[in-house]
Amino acid sequence: MNNRFPHYTTDYISGVMSLRKPQEDSLKILEKIVTSIQVKKGMNLDAALKSVNNLYPICTDFERDFMSLTFALATGVGKTRLMGAFIAYLYTQQNLRNFFVVAPNTTIYDKLKRDLSDYNHSKYVFNGLGCFSNPPQIVTDDDYKTKQISMWESDIRIFVYNIDKFNKEEANMRKLNEFLGDSFYDYLSSIPDLVMIMDESHHYRAEKGMQALNDLKPMLGLELTATPLVGKGKKQEIFKNVVYEYPLSKAIEDGYTRTPYAVTRSDIDFFNFGQEELDKTMLYDGIKLHERTKAELESYSKNNSTPESPIRVVKPFMMVVCKDTEHAKWVEEFVTSDEFRDGFYRNKTITVHSKKTGIESEANTKLLIEIESSDNPVEIVIHVNMLKEGWDVNNLYTIVPLRTATSKILREQMVGRGLRLPYGKRTRDSIVDAVYLTAHDKFQEIIEEAQKGDSIFKAGNVINIEDVATESSSTQLSFNSEKEESRFKAYQVLNLERDEKIDKVIDETTLLVQKEISDEIQQNQASNMTSNQKINLTSRVKSKIKEKKNLGEVYTENQDIFSYWIDQTVEEYHQEAIAKFIPIPQLRVTDSGVEEYGFSDFDIDLSDFNHVPIKNEMLLQNLEDLTEIQRIDSDAIDFYGYNPKKTILTLLREKPEVDYEKCSELIFKLISQVCDFYEEKFGSNGLRNIVMMFKKDIANKIYHQMLQDDHFYTENGLIQERVSGERDYNLEQSFTWSERVNFYSDSYTSGIKSVLFEGIKKGVFSSTKFDSKPELILARVLENEKDVRNWLRPAPAEFNISYNRGRHYIPDFVVETKDAFYIVEVKGEDKIETADVIAKGKRAVQFCKVATSWAEATGRKPWKYVFIPSQQIHASSSFNVLADRFSKD
């Protein structure tokens, strides 16, 4: 125990390092093992294995000449960060100071060196920790030949080596070293507290690698891998020393990675396709997905950025996996030809494989390493087989396996390359949070695997390429005047004879003025414009009209009168734009208050509860020979008088998030459902038996279901906020779409989320998208309601409201009437009682209270919150009636 750092508990380390739940669980498992077993060199491995097996029964063999434990964590969860947490815990709590980190290849080796040593690097593994008076001493490469290795330079030493170096330079490492006075091997093996950490440890199972690591004689081995499998002939066997497993399917479910989607075409039998024909189809479909994703990522950045918190644009790329180098050559020739997207990707494609040599290979490798950079031109990477482990990028969105996705394991390994989240967490934008695998000829296999539940793909995560939206556009302010009305006003000023050419000048100029005003307001982030801004804007409009073919001549002939009319038109539409916007109060939190917890009503999932009554046996353990255990019958235990429900309730009330006074009804319901389940199966005495013997596990299972996102939310009680001002313009948005129709049309063929509706007049912007048909119907109600002045589908960054553990609140609608502003939510009846909707509603009510207090003090209109169940919205509805019925205080 290191008494210098008593506060460096696993909870503290998890908090300051912002560990994810599987990382935190792994750290606690390590703590439990090293505090239950006296880990040291030369310990009795058989006895240690029995102790570990009692704690974690899946661990049945250390598989090495030292105690070695495997933590099998899915790709993208953060194994390197966990490595830093392991080192911090073992140093601060166990006083261990020497760590040997093994990498399987040069790519991971270079990455680990940087992550462990460069404290200016964003991925430095010890970020947040203050336990090192000096940064850890990193020993790598040939340091052992040329440097004194001592503990004077730092609190701990971390040796980082590539396994290949051991295999290739074993003889040199075993030679006498003048700096060490011993061979490097013997020096390392003599360190009493050497802990070996093996990254991607499935690579160290071959005989030579196993022996090299065994010869280092560490006191403890910690193995990290996403693939705890070792080849035995033609079979693959699972590691026997796993103490914790967090599979990829669970990581996807828990939101630590992007969601994989399988892509196909409808009603096509690919069995009838030739290989080249199928390849071309998959490449065309892959690039369609890529282009949709690229547009969506640009829209996401634009829609969510604010001047205070800009969001970078992620540049995606598509990876094409080929069968062999000849196949890769054909693919490169095709995607860079005029036949494929008119040659657009000619200078945006690289091919990477082992047979590439010389300057081209070096240039392509550099482009591949820098693929995440926004100014990197590459959008297609062609590769033979898989890209190496350790190649960690977060902008691979589309994977096209040509003649290669022959097995479930291969498909999942391919998708694993594209699971990392570019923004570090899910964004709730389904396209930004996705990775796509074109799976035309293997699609049925993937669906069958998904239906069995044995797959990273879910049965519903399917995309038909015909439904993919590929167009994009930005919203523009809506102006109320119709074309004929604008012409009539113009001719009154121009005093010219009505003429078709003049009509065109008027129409084009009107649209240009509207666009320039909209762009100027968004660019300058204010609806008001100075005199100079108006002069410059007017000048731009006149110049652009002059430059237009067939219009410039008409304009020039009547330049003075047209110039006067344009000046007036700019002023008129600017005033209309100011009136069109809905001013949004901007909140500033002055006291975050106290975090309080709440739960939505739900029924317990009983599939987790599989306990059975214990047998009436006694165990006799020989303390000299731990392998000798005897079992003898015992008298039956009478559990009469034991109160199972009260016992479970007592344990649940100890949980920090559970306030019994607030959620007693839900807790008692859940406990009753579990107890009734066991009593029905095993009778009253069986129920008491189970609860007495497994009460902590039962309480924890109930507790964990209560904490699921669908059931649990947080709110900040006693939060104090004030309005710091208001934005006097509304943020435009960028949309991707597959179909655009008139606002009142119901003739669209795509899903409503892919449709852009145009021709809006009363809304702030002339076009928008909707998530559901009830939202569209409500928008039409608002458009036709006499008392509604403006309405808005707000951009994600329009409101600066956080709720429920940092989520960003985006209302469905904002509505302005003569007397008030409204935040409006539309939700299906099946979602009304979900935890997220409850938390969102409470936060909206809080916002409206703060905004209304400010409005009353400054002579503005109050804010109100309206929550409308979707089935209550009809074409004949009145917004005033809906607002009266469904307003929330």
C-alpha cells in the first residue's frame, strides 16, 4: 500500500480520468484481485488461480508462467486509456513502479510510445492525474544500450517494446550491457515489481513470443484485447485467463461506438450478377452512402456550431477491401475513371498494400496516416485484406468489401475499423453515429445472424440504397410576398411598361435581395445592419444582376430607376426579416444546484433473474490440501419469518440514486414482480431461500435496470439561471434529403424524415424537415392559424439548454403568437412516460419560468411550454385549443 495517495481509490481514478463504465469495471476487478491475493514473484500459481477462479469463474488457467489476466474489451471502448488507469492504480495503491508494455507491431508501438510519453498529446493516457511529481520515464528502442536506467528521473518506469524487437534482437538483449552491468533480459527479469501489460495480447500466443515474455518473469501480466481467441490448427479457442469480457455488441448497445448498418438493394437477386458487375454495383452504392454521409457531417457541424462553441467538420472516407493486388489495381482504375462519377475521385483515391513500393507507396502511406485531417484530399482508400490493428481513425464511415466478406468474423473485424466516434460520444444524429457495410451478396447471412442475436448487426439496422438521401441544401428566410405582388410593387416604383424581360429582372432581383439579406444576417450574427452593410449588400445585388446573361442589358438600360428600386427593396425586405425572427433568450447558469434523480415507470425484465434455491449441503474443505472438498447432506433450512421484500428494499435504499420517498411506488412494484416470479416457480420457502442467499445480486439487478437510460434521468434541483440576453435572429440549417415537395403535398414516396418541405410562408424559414406526420400536420395548423405570427423548427444550437446528464435540448417547435412565445413538443403516446421525455419536459418548464421572469422585467412576452400527444393533432385542430389543453407548468 502506498500511503502517499490514500485518495487514489478506483472511484477517484475513474472520475478524474473520465473512465467509461467497462473501463471502470475492469479497474475494480483488478483491485479486487490484487487485494484478495498477495501478488508477488514466485507465488503459488495454482493457489492464486483457485482464488481468481472463485472470484471470476471464467478464468480457468493463467496460460503463462506467471499470473496473467485478460481484459477483453471491444474496439473503440478505450483499452489504452485503461492501461493508464491500471498503471496509476498499481503505483498509487500497490506501490508498484516498473511496467513493461508490449506492442504487437510497429503501428501500435509508435502509438503507445506517444500516448504514454507526450503529455501535450490529446490522447495522453495520464491526463487528469496528479500523482506523478515527474512524468513517467519511458524506456524504448535502444535506450537499454545507451542510457542509464534509474528511478531517479521519475516516480515510475515504463518500458515500451515491440514484440518483433524481442524476436529479432533476442541475442543482443541477452548480452552483457555496460550500462546495466547485466544483460537487458536479466535486468528486467530481476526487477521484483515488474508488471507486464500486453496490448492486443492475442498476438503473443505463438511459442516463440510466449517464451520471450515468460523469460522476463514479471510478477503480474495484464492482457488487453478485443479478440480473446487463439488459433489451434483450423480452430480458434477462447482465452482461458479472461476475467472480464465486454463484447462489441454490448459496446454498440451502450453507445460507446457508432452503430453498424448493413446496406443492400431491394428485390435484386445478386446470384445472377457477374463478379465485375457486382463490384461496380457495390462501389456505386458505397459512394452514394459516402456522399450522403459527407453532406450530413457538414450539415451537423453547421447546425450545431455556435460562435462560442464551433464544431469541426469531419471529413469521411470510404474503404474498399479487395481480394488481391490485381483486383485492387482494377478497382483503382475504375473509381478514378470518367465512368465512375465523371472522374471526380481521380485525385481523391489511394491504394495501400504490401506490394506498393517506392515514392508512390511512401506518399500513400503518409496520406493514410493523415486521413483524419480535413485538408487531406483522400476520400477512397483501396486496400487488400484488413488494415492493421492500431490504425485508429474516427472518420471511416463506409466499408465496401469486394469478394472478401466471407465470414461473420471477417465482417465484424472490417466494421470494427469504423466504429470510433468522431466527437467522442454519440451525437443523436443517426447518420453521424453510423458506419455502413455494403453487403449485397452476403445480406441474407447478416440478417439471419442478426435474428439469432449473435451479431453486431441488429435486425432493424438495414438500409436500402434506394432510400438514401443524397441532396443537400440550406434554409432561407421565408418572405410573405407572392411573385405577382412583388412585380406589382416594383412597377409602381419603376414606372415602366410591363414587359417579360423586366418581369425576369424583378423576379431575379427579388430572390437575390432575399438571399443576400439572409446570408448577411447569418454571417454577422445579428438581424440589424449598419448603413455600410446595407450599401455593400445593395452593391453586390446590382453587380450580380449586371453580370447575369440576358438581364444585365435590361438593367443597364434603366440603371438609375432600377438602382432606386433595389435600394427600397433591400430596406423593405430587411425590415420584414427583422419581424420574421423569433428572439430566443440565452441562459447563463449561475448556480448548478444539486443533482437530483428520477425514474420513469416500467416493468422489470425478468430474464436476468435465474437464481434457484440452494441445496441443503455442507462443504468440508481440507485446509492443507485445497483440492480436497467434501459435500454432505445437512438439515433443511427453515426460512419461515424471513421477509424477502423488506430485505431487498433495505439494500435498494442504500443506493445513492434511490430516494425512497420520491419513488417508493415504483420500487415496491419492481420488488413485488421479482418476488412473485420466484414464488410462482419455487414456492414461498423457495423464494425466501433465494432472497436470503442472493439478496445483494437481486438488489443489484433491479438497481441496474432502474439506471438504464429509458428508466433513469437526472435533474438539477435548486438550479439558478438568468437570461444573459437574447439572439435577435434564428440560425439557418442545412438539410440532406432524397425528395423535396410542396409544404402541403402528401405525394412524397420517401420516408418523411428524408423529405424536404418547401413553400412555407409563416414559418421563419421557407423549408424544413419533420420527424413524423403529426409534426407536419401541426406545422400546417400553425401556418394557417390567424393568431400565430411566426413558427420555427429550431436548429440544434438555437437553445443553450442542457438536461439529463449533459444532453442538449432541442424543442420540436417554437411558436410566437400575439401574446406569448411557446416551446412545443410533439411525442407519440408510447414515449410520454419515458425517462428522457420526462426530464426534457421538466427542463423546458424551468426554461420558460426563467425566460418569463426576465420577460416581465423587460416588457417582453412570456414563455410557455406545451406538450402535445401526437394522436391529438388533426388537420382541423386549433393551436390555441391545443395550447390551452396541453400547456405544462
